[in-house]
Amino acid sequence: MEKYNTIILGAGVTGLAAGMSSKCPVFEALEQPGGICGSYYIKPQDGQRQNHCPEDGKAYRFEYGGGHWIFGGDPSVLRFMRSLTPFKSYNRRSTVYFPDRDIYVPYPLQNHLSYLGTNIASQALIEIASNVQGHPKTLADWLYQNFGKTLTDLFFAPFHELYTAGLWTEITPQDAYKSPVSLSSVIQGAFESPTPVGYNTTYLYPTEGLNTLVQKIAESCDVRYGKKVEQIDVKTKEVIFSGGLTIRYDKMISTLPLNRMMLMTGLHVEAEPDPYTSVLVLNIGATKGCKCPNEHWIYIPHSKSGFHRVGFYSNVDVSFLPISSRANQDRVSIYVEKAYRGGTKPTEVEIRNYSQAVVEELCSWGYIQQVEVVDPTWIDVAYTWSWAGSRWKQQALQSLEEHDIYLIGRYGRWIFQGIADSIKDGLFIGASLAEY
């Protein structure tokens, strides 16, 4: 039986960064690195995923987890990423779309009240200005407290019902920086164009695709592919993989979701596990419709198919399109996201029916015409949440650390963070444990 001082589970960007700085072996269930932060290619009418762009360039580029744009991050981490592959910088173009009214309102909604008409704008402005700050227990409480009844009923309630798969009335407030509330900006936006705000007003993306960044980091790592973890024995410090391979370790760095780690280790804590939502990402390549937006992504409070966001890869960069259509931009590369509560995965038949419904709905909106690629990906743990007053995350992390298992990254630490911060986490903990 092989024995290692330190091992790393998961070859997403966090695990790869840890592997790079520690030189410890990284065990990955799939046959390629990157996890959901990776690009792939599909030729029109082909349906087969390829890890590299075909030589003739006649393929759409998609990402497994939908659009993963790189925002924020420590300047030193951004410099590190740029040393590996070239990047482009983009200014965010994002809106809210109300299909029943056929109205687009720039994001964030509360700073563009002039788009909603005088009555709604005046009522929303009064409510936001008169709100009394308190200590909201749930996300729903926080939304009503900060945005008022008019805007919450109009957008924030129906959107978060879809986005959290109905959890928004039970989970604690989090990620307030995604939609900041400033009365001065709200007032300004009621009469004129305000200054862009939020955590992703500008963002980065690798010039040649996200795969280039992932592969460059992976080249500096010892990655063992096709190694899916089945069980972890914390007493003997053994990891059992599919196929029967068993290894021993002294210390473990894991990027796997916190809830999965608790199940695989058999550890238990007093608190009830916090919830999460899964997402079905539907990647679509098609000829462009006559009303296709120019935005990078759009938030949807109501859709017949149940999706909450539509993103346009090719509006960010034409390199997502087959090479023959980049000049005229007569095609579009799209991702559509629908949330499900706690891993309640739809059947294959349900996914096919949903995919068809999405295509029909986007056609009716004028976004697309002739469809050339429809490719779904199931992300089991996509967004992590916490029950109001929960101590589960803290207890779970402490329980694992008592057995020399250190969780890192977005899903390991059960927090929302971007690629840059995930890489920073990996580099730091990898370097801190390298001496072992």
C-alpha cells in the first residue's frame, strides 16, 4: 500500500494550485483537470465533447459550469495567472429581463429605477429611503428590508425563488456585496445613468479559453486521473478509490464539497447539515435570433422553463464561436442555468424535455433560431447556503481538521468565491503543508 505525507483530493483550480505549490500528489476522479472551471468544444451537429479545439476551428466552445469569469482577486494572484497565459479584460454588461413586459433593466436593478416607469420608481425609492435597518434572520427578510416590498415582489422574490430553488425564505443572508444597496446610487439611477457597482464590474478571461489556465497549472502538478474517492477511514488514514486502490496519508487537503467529505469519512456533528442547490447548465450553440441581446448575462425572474439566468459566451468573446462565423457573428454561444434543491437530479427524460422547452422559449424571445448544439451538464453541488443560525459548517470543518483533513476552496469551505480567490487558497495551503 502506498503511503504519502500529504495528498490532495480534487484537481479543480484550487486543488491544482495546492498541488503546484506543495508538489504533493493530486487525485482526481475525472480524466482531465479543472472540474467545472474548464472549457470544451463541440462541432455543430456532432454532439461529441472535445477537450481541445479541433484544428479546423469548426466548433463552439463552452464551459462545464457555465460562464466562469475571473473577478476581483489579489493583485499577486492575478499576476501569477497572467504569467501562465494571456488574459483579456472586460467591462460587465448585465441586465434583468422581464419576459411578460419585454423590458430590460440594467443590473443592478435598484440603481436603474427610471427603466421601470414613474409609479414603480417613485414607490420603490420611497420604500428604500424609509427602510429601517435591523437584524434580518433570513435572506427573504434581508431582501425586503433593503429593497422594499415593491422591488422585492417585482424581481428579488421571484428571482431568488428560482435561484435558490425555494430556499430563500429559510437560509441566512449572504453575499450582500453581489447587489449593493446605496441610497445615493438609487436616487441617481432614478433620474440618470449611475456609476457601475458590484463585485464584477470588470473581469478577466484567458484569451485562449479557461482550459489554457487550467492546463498550465496542471503541467506543474503530479495529477493522478481517474481516481474517484469512495471512502476515507480517518482512524487508519486510508483513502479507498473506485476499483479497489487504497493509499495511506498523514495529512490531507481536500477541495471536495464539505457535505460529501462528511459522508465519506463517516464523521458526525451535532448541527443539521446546511443546504445546497444543484444546477443544470444547458450549453447551446445556434444561429443568432433577431432579438438576441448584447449583454454578457441576464437575470430572469420568470421563465416558463424555470431557468433563472441566461449567459452569452460569444457576447463576451467571439472565440467561443466556430471560426467561420466569428467575422459576421451570425451565431451565438449560450449557457442557461436552472437550480434544483439539494441534489434532486432530474431524469434523462426530464432533462431532454427541459432542454427542448428552453430552446422553444429562447426562440420565442428571439434570442436564437436554428439550433446546432444542445449540451447539458449537471453540477451536483453548485451553490452552498446556510440555515439561519447554523453552526454546521464550523463544526464540520473542525471535526475534519481534528483528523488532519483540511478543506479548501469554494465547496470545501462552503462559501462563495471566484477563481482568483480559489487559486489563492490553494497556493497558500499547499505552501504551508509542503514541508510535511
